[in-house]
Amino acid sequence: MPTKCGRGTPKMTNWEANCIINCGRAMRRFLLTSVIALFLCAAQAYSVDELLPPFGFRWNDSMAHVDAVLHGAKAKITSREKKENRDVWTVEGLIHPGLKRTLFTFKQRALVAVELQYEYPDWSVERYNQRMGEIRKYFDEKYGTGKLVSRSRNTDTEVIQTLVGYQWMVGATMLELFYFSAQRGPLLYRTITVDYKAM
């Protein structure tokens, strides 16, 4: 039927009709896949089943594997001790700002704990407090609000000691953050430790 302008309605070929139908299906499939992928990524970001040890290690890594990785990173194992039924290695030379030493703990020759010990010799107590707050906030946002497990100040002896600690439990793993200071006259020692443990 002619239009008011005098032109007939253009006819669509079968090929054009199939193309429109197939393009519509492909677009719906793409959108559905995108929405599902976005949902899965968001769910994974908020459901952490366990804490992983730092430096790319995994729980139950063998002593031989950890030794090889440390050797490749040019870190130095300064001591290897037996404590009860565990092996504890003290390691220096892993590159991370302020990291003084790292303790690797093995049970039945498998990695079960990593403790990072940070020292900043030139920092004031205020700077240490600020750093503790930054680390705690980061862990709170990632793993939920941490539990206060220690807050003490001992002034009964010549050495004034302060200990503040927080703990996060995720699945069968635990993360602890501690600030410790000891002062005797002009001598002062301060450290922040971050301890990853498989339970």
C-alpha cells in the first residue's frame, strides 16, 4: 500500500530478517553472560574462604619449595630452629618497606605460619600508631572488623612495655596484627608484626 508520500513500504529480504533476529539473540546472550560474570566476580570479591600467606606462598608448601623460592629471591635464612614439633626459619632480605625479618613456621615439613616483623628506627610513636591504624583499616575492609585481643601497658618494672593486638579469623586461617614497644631509659625498641596462620 503506498504511503502518503507516494512511496511503497520497502520489503525486507529473508537474509536481512534473519540477521536482525540473530543479532538480537547474540546481543541478549552477551548481556546475560556479562551480568552473570559481573555477579560472580562481585561474589568472589566478598567471599574470602581463607587468608593466603604473603609473597605468593600457599599453605602446606613444602620446606624445599619455600627454600627454593627464598633462594631465588636472594633472601637469607639466618637461622633454622626446632620448636616443639615445628621448624622455624628466620629470613632476612625479602624486599618490603620496613620489613626487618620474616619467620616461616613448618609443621611436618609443610608451611603453617608466616610472621612479618617490621621496624622503623627513625619513627616516632605517633607514626607507629598511624601505621597500625592504616594496616588495621586495610584488614578490616578486606576481612571484616578485627577483634581486639590485647591492649596492655606494663610500667611495673624498669622496662616499660606496650602491646596492642588485633585478630581476624577467616575460615581455617587467622591473621594477627601487633604493635609492641619496650623502653628502658633512652633505649627503645618498637615493632609491628603481621602474623598469618593456618589452623
